[in-house]
Amino acid sequence: MVPFLILLSLAAFYATYRLGMRIRTSRAARNWPQHPATILESTVSRQRIKHGILYKITVRYEYTLGHRRTLTEVLPSPFGTDRESVAQSLATFFQVGSTVPVHVDPQRPDLALLHPDIDEGVWTRFGLTLSFGVGTLVAIFWV
């Protein structure tokens, strides 16, 4: 039982770390310089899940920095939404051929974010994974 709890705890702390890095990158991106990017593709995919349907949007865009052209694929909400209207409105916002500002990391020009804002879901997942990790550690030492 204890080895299983240790694995759960490690998994929870790794997930917390990854979410923390996403939050950190999003905050830093607010101060990165913006450059124009061209939307190459904006699609909504439907995925059947246990309790219904999940809609995910994929956006491919390209930006040029100096003589370097970078192609990027991003999922604005990697966990998707259960409302098709939300996904379609995002896809409409990122119309193919349109030019949108992208925040580019000056230290790593291949790293860019379309929207550096953090959605509330990330904070919720961060809190839940951290709580789960701490809870499993408590269970390990309590057992």
C-alpha cells in the first residue's frame, strides 16, 4: 500500500510542477515583446469521453522573427470544453489567414504564446494536484 501511495504522491507533485511551470510561463509572457503571427489552421475536433463529448480547438500559426520563421501548434485550452459554441467561437476568433499578436520569448524565440492569460481551470487543477500530493504524503506517514 505504501509504495502505491508514494507513486501517487510523486505523480501528483509532478502534475503540480507542470502546472506551476505553465503558470510561470504565462505570467512571464505578459512582458514578452509581441510580434504578428499568421493563423494557418484553426480546427475544432470532437472527442467522445465517458460522460459526453469534449470539443478541442487546435490552432497552427506562423511568425517571423528576424530571418527565422517559426511554425507553432497550440491548444488554447488543452483540456477542451463541453460546449461546442465556446469551441466554435474560439475557432472563429482565430480565422485562417488573419494576423494576431503573439508573445515571443526573447531568450527562446521558438517559444511563443497566443494568450498569456491563465484560465481559472489551471489554478483549480494546480490546487487539486497539490492537495492530492500533500494528502498522499500525510497518508504515507499516517499508515
